[in-house]
Amino acid sequence: MAPRYRTPSWWPDGRQRQSVRAGFLDALSTLVATSTWGFVTGIALVKSGLTESMAALMTLTVYAGSAQLTSLPLIESSAPLWLIFAAGTVVNIRFIIFGAALQPYFRHMSWPKRLGLGYLSTDMAFVLFMARYGESRDRGTPDQFWYFMGIIIPCWVSWNGFSLMGIYLGSFVPASWSLDFAAILALMAIIIPLVKTRPMVMCLLVAGVTAWVCQPLPLRLGLAAAVVGGVVAGVLTETLQHRNHRNRT
Amino acid sequence: MTGNDEYDVYILAVIALLTLCSVVTRAGYFLFGDHLPLTESVRRALRYAPTAALIGIVVPELLPWRAEGGVVLDARVLAALVAIFLFWRTRSTLLVIVGGMAALWILKAASAMVPW
């Protein structure tokens, strides 16, 4: 008989390891997007004039690609610190929304754990977690926690790994490869499979048109406007669908 | 470190503030959500936020405003359409990235050879 090792009490048991695996497998296709974005962001950080050590510090602590990329033109023009903070917050508004949706599943945990889970949560963790547990009546189960861990840990590793690679290797990649476009394609690969219902299609159309029209707005406020517009469009379509359905039956 | 103390302090302050930004926006609800309740209908609405945010990042990148106005169908837009077509036919998200990049490279090479 093989010797039995004592595993620490926090270590996931067999069923929980399956939840970790499920999260990891669901996150796998999005890791391509995360890695590409990380790599491209790493390149952009050093190309904008940050030293390699500053860029590495930023990527490891801020851990928010769009906020980092937004800050670069502001840093280059020596913008005031409050403006950079405000711009970062606007770009990160989506995380407030995601956090509000995820909080009921983790409210029973201690505050340091909640702080860690919140800080490590990502767009993809939100999308995948809500797709799996959004309709679930049981909230706060160990399976949900471990599924979440199965997403956010590989996300953190691949984001930071590829960011650092971008920072230290980026200067060797010729601009003619247009690697920035791979990041756009990677984002499209996330969006397209999400758009399956009519409210989602309306959300996509309204958000897309809003984002295009609002481009001249400063501080990427067009992004915030697109989120508001897309959410309103999705909810209105959903409400109309329900009403039509009720009228018919 | 650049040796320019003022610049280094500025960059470090930016990094510290953006880190604070990440912590507040991401962990704020995780920490204080019980005191900032959201109704079920709001939660329902929030399901549309990720799609809207992602498209809000992609659209200005693909179709930036141009001085002469209007939408220009350049190689990037055409490659994106090829990528969407590939997903529609194959349901493969990897092909969106690989196929889209290949399409961009082919279109760029072709436009370099053909003087419009």
C-alpha cells in the first residue's frame, strides 16, 4: 500500500479538484486571448518609454491591461496623477459591475480571502462563472469557489508570464507582424460565442454603434457609454420578449 | 529606474494609484457588498455588461475615426470579417485568431503587390 501523505485541510478534495479542472478547461480557450493581450501590453509598456523594471512592476501590481494601456498616452504627456487615476477607474468600472454580481457567491468568506479573490478576478472569470452558476440557487458552495480558482490562477500566471515576456522580448518582434491585431482577434474570439440570444444581439449592436460614435470622447468614456447602452438595449429587449411571450399565452 | 528621480517618483505614483484603482474596483464589492445591496433586476441587467464592454474596446480599434470621415474597409476590417466567417463555419475560437492573422498577412502582402 502506498504511503498516505497528510494533505493540508485547505487543499481541495477529489470533487473540488474536479471543479478546479472544469474551471481550467473552460478558461483554456480564453487563455489564448489573455496571453496575447498580456504579451501585446508588455510590448506597449516598454515601447511607450517605461523602463523594463517599471513596466514589470506595473504589470505585476496593477494587473489590468486596459487600464495600463489607457494610462500610457497620459504618462507620455505627463498628465496629472488625479487624471490618470480617474481614467483608470472609468476603464475599470466593469469590475465594479462584475464584483457586484460575483459577491453573493463569496460573501461567507473572511475579508482577506474576499480581498484576494476580488483583486484576482478578471473579465473572463466573471463571464465563465456566471455562465455556469448564474442561475444557481445555491450560492457559496465549495465547488463554486474552486471553479473560480481554476479560472483566476491560470489567468494570473498566463497574463503575467506573457506580459513579462512582452516586456523583455518585445523589442525583437518586428512591427510588421501586426501582433496588436492578434489581441483584437483574441477579444473577438471571446465575444462572438457569447452572442446567442436576441437580447445579446441587440446589446452587441447598440454597444458597438455607441462605441463607434463616442470615439472622440476623452478618457475612454466611449467605453463606459457603450457598456451603459449595451446593457440598456439587452434589458429592454429581454423585457419586450417576456411581455410578448406573456401576451401570446 | 532612469536616474531621473522626479520621473521615477511620478511613474511609481502612477503605478501605486493604478494598483489602488484595481483593488478598489475589483475587490470593493467583494469586501463591502453586504452594505451596498443590488436588486435582482440590476444583477440580471449586469449580465449584458461584459459583451458591451468587450465590443466597446474592439470597435474603436477596428474602425477608428478618420480625418476624412466615414468607415474605411482596410485589411484589418476585412481580416476581422474573415475571422467571423471562420467561426460561423467551424465554431472554433482558435481559428478566429489564427485564421484572422493569416488573412491579415495575406491581405497586406496582396495590397503591397497590387498598386491600387
